[in-house]
Amino acid sequence: MPAALVTGASRRIGLAAAAVRALERDGWEVVTAGFPRSDVGEAREVDIQADISEPDAPARIFDAAGDVTALIMAHAHSEHGGVVSTSVEDFDRHIAVNARGSMLLMAEFARRFRGERGSIVSYTSDAVIDEVGYGASKGALDRITIAAAIELAPLGITVNALNPGPVDTGWMTPNLSAQIEERTPLGRLGRPEDSAELVAFLCSPGGGWITGQILRCDGGISLL
């Protein structure tokens, strides 16, 4: 049975939880990692608790996870703030979790990889207005994805980023939901399961010829 590591899986709802379900359905053994949460009604138990902003976290995560052939990175730090209002500390934490932490996870995965074919999929975003730290860190992740795809190709590892667009995981107000539905060509909100199906495909043999891509799974909202 192939094994996958999914980060950012400390909520019962959301992108990571949907990816876990899709992979398990397809026969994967899934190990989860996440930052401890206290959200009432939303927290879920993870196999490995870790703060990915810590430089030694990736090594500790893989020590606990064991041999895996797929790495799905759905972890993220996200706080509102513009160019003027974002503090140095907050900006640095966005970079530490979303960009540096993801790069170090990719590197640790590659160092330990012993299979014939591996997959890395990360979640990215176009958000940047009033989320400058988040947007900058996700932009950096996009560039890291391209670099890793070229560097890790000789190992048989594909590396892609997935942009799910706005997905309702419980944070949207009714007014915002209605606005997004109206703007989306396919006429509804994104669901975690939509991008999870793409994750499952990219980790399957059928997705083995796709690498270095920033893939959109957003109902067409990015076209407008």
C-alpha cells in the first residue's frame, strides 16, 4: 500500500481533510501532520504535531512518518495585513511557514526518497490584497515549486502546486459567499473535494507526466 504525508491536517473540514479522504479512498495509507488547534468543533487529531516554522520540524516529521512516496502540503499561516500594517514578525512567520517550511519539507522528502516515482503537491493562492504576507509567501512557494520540479525530476519526483481559488471551509460570510458564487463562471463556491480530486490524480500513475505546474481548480473565477 503506498503511503502519503499530508500537512495542515488539524481541522476536520478543509482542504487537507478532503485530500486525506480522497487518497484513502484510492488505497493510500495516509499520515497526517498539523499544528495543534483549539477550534471548537473543528479540531481533529493528527498523527504528528509540529510547528513548520521551526527549521528542524521537517526532519522530525519525516522521522515519525516513515517512508512515504507522496507529500501533500496544505499547511498555511494566514493573517490579514497590508504593506503598511504588516509587522516584520508577522511577515517573517508567513515566509517561515508557507515558503521556507514547504521548501524544507520538499528537501527532506527528496533526501529520504527511495522509490521509483514520487509526488509533491502544495496548495497555493493568488490572494494578496490585505494579505501581503500570505500572498508574498505563496508567490515564493510557486517559484520553489518550479525549481524543485527541475531539481527532483532525476529522482522520479513530480512537483506541482494547486490553486483552488476561494473555497468555503467555514470562514465565508453569507454576503461573501453570494458575491463569489455570482462571479464564478461555474456558478457555485469551491468545495474542498474539488481540489482533493486533483490531488489524488496528481499522485496517481495517470498524473505522472505533469510536473512544475501551477494548476488552477477554481471554477473559472481566475479567468475574470
